[in-house]
Amino acid sequence: MADRTKPRNPHTSTSIVFLILTIIFIFIIFLPSILGMDMMRWGYGISFISFFLAVSFAVTSAIYGSMARKLSRIFLEANNIAHWHYSKEEWSKYFQTEFKKQKTEKKNLFILITVVVLVVGGIFTLTHRDAWKPLVIGFLGLLLVLGFFAFIVPRIKYYRNKNNSHPDVFMGLNGVFLGGEFHLWNYLTSELKEVTVDESKMLINIKYSYYTNTGVGYTVVRIPIPQYKLKEAFAVAEKLLSSKHAG
């Protein structure tokens, strides 16, 4: 029962992994001089790359550590605004519907990006004919990565949800932990945008925005409402909207 009321915090282990990588690359910064390597030939390059990676991993570890602390606070009953458990039937209906929806959304996005990549790649290939081979390989590699996120990631989430023996959701004013996935807003560049209750589908829809290197992105979290929890769902939505207006 304890495991059900307080799940494992996934961001803690991620933060620790990046912290270990930071320590490793800090050591590698000084490794060329320790081994007596030719600094002008290889040493400075290895040290510079290691320094860059160490800083990057340190920042990443700090961000995930901060997210882990915020998630741990949501797990505490005093800090969450709702903690719901789902029956096997409720959860099965939710994750199967969610899988179909995400599969369609990701497929349409993949097709759109593929068209853009083919058009841009074709133009680059025609205007840079001497370098067409690396350009084609690069664009194909990009499509493979996009294909992984479009087709493989939703299926991974599907099997994770299918194997979840204690499905529940923790909701706080600044985040939601649903099915092993943590969504956080009002943190760094993320911001809560909309909260609605869909009575017909028994869902709370939470939309939040965040900045990326290509502009503003949006995510919609669809939270299933358990049986007899509709009144509480409206209260949750009201609290979230009140916190948004207060911010």
C-alpha cells in the first residue's frame, strides 16, 4: 500500500545519472595532463569538450533535481489538490483511448514534418550538389529520429500504462503525475493556459505552454475522472484556474 500512495520519483534517478556524468567529465578535463598527452594535438580539445559536457550535464542534473523536489512535494497529501485511484476498467479505457489519440496526432505531425524535410532537403541537395550525400544522410537520420518519437514512443507509453498495476494520479497546483509521467507548469518557461472539464468523456483537460528553440510549444494533459469524482473534478479545475489568475 505504501508503494501505491507514494510512487518512485523518476526524476531523482535521472538527476543522479547526470550528476555522475558530470563528475566523470570533470575528471576527464584533467585526464590529458595526468596522462602526459600532447596538449596542442589532443589534450586541449579533449579538455574543452569535456568541460562543455560537464557544464551541460551539471545544469541538466540541477534541473531534474529541482523537478524531483517539486514532484516529491506533490506526492505529499498536504500539497496535492487531488489523489485519485482508478479501477482496472477505468484505466484500460483511458490508456487505450489515449494511445489511439496520440498515435493519430504523432502520425499527422510526422507526415507534416516529413513533407517539410523533403522539400527543404530537395532544395539543399539541388543547390549543394557537391555535398548531396552527407545532406541526404543527415535528412534521413532526422526522419529516423522523428519516426522513433512518432511511432515508438507512444507504444512504449502504451505498454507502460498497460503494466501499471496501481494506476493513480497526483495533482498539484503546479503539476500532475499521471501514469508514471510528470507534467510541470509555472516552472522555467512553462505556463498554465487552460483547464476544462469534459463531462461527456469524463476528463480534465489541462493545457500548458513552454518555450523551445523553435518557438512556443503546447501540451494537453487529459486526466480521466473516476466514477463519482465529477464534483471533485470541477473543484480541482477551479483551484487550478484560481492559481493561474493569482499568478
